[in-house]
Amino acid sequence: MNDKFQDICLTCNNSRDCIQLVDNQQPVLHCELFDDYIPEPAIIEINTYESKTNKNDIGCGIGLCQNCEKNNDCIYTNTEGGIWQCEEYL
């Protein structure tokens, strides 16, 4: 890369393979191959949600009952096979 000029080639992603830099006598101010794109870092969300029910409860059930707010008061939580549809689910 040609560092003698302060031109757009200094920040171009294609500068290592650029053919215009070979005999460049003046600063490059415009180039159709210019690319200075830097992808944004990925945002990773960490789930900090904790269930409102006690995880040590044996009778917390399976299916919808695992995270239902009415789990402690519900008569269906100990149903074998779990509850998968419930009008009382919150």
C-alpha cells in the first residue's frame, strides 16, 4: 500500500489487492472499488429471566404448568403427562 498520500486507500478494504496503487502519483479521492465497510458486532442477549415458581418444588408439573404464574394454586399441576392447553394459564 502506498502510504505517501493521505487518501481513501488508507481505509479501503481492497487496498492489498488494488491495481490502482501500483503507479499512483496523486492521492486517490474517488474509486469505484472503494470499500470501507466494517460489520457491526453481533449483539448477544442473555436471558436473565428467572421463573417465579420455586425450582425445587416436585409438583411443578410439566407443559404449561412449568412457567405459569398460577402454578402454586392450581389443581392441575400434578396431572400425569402435563397440561398443554389451559384457560387459566398466565
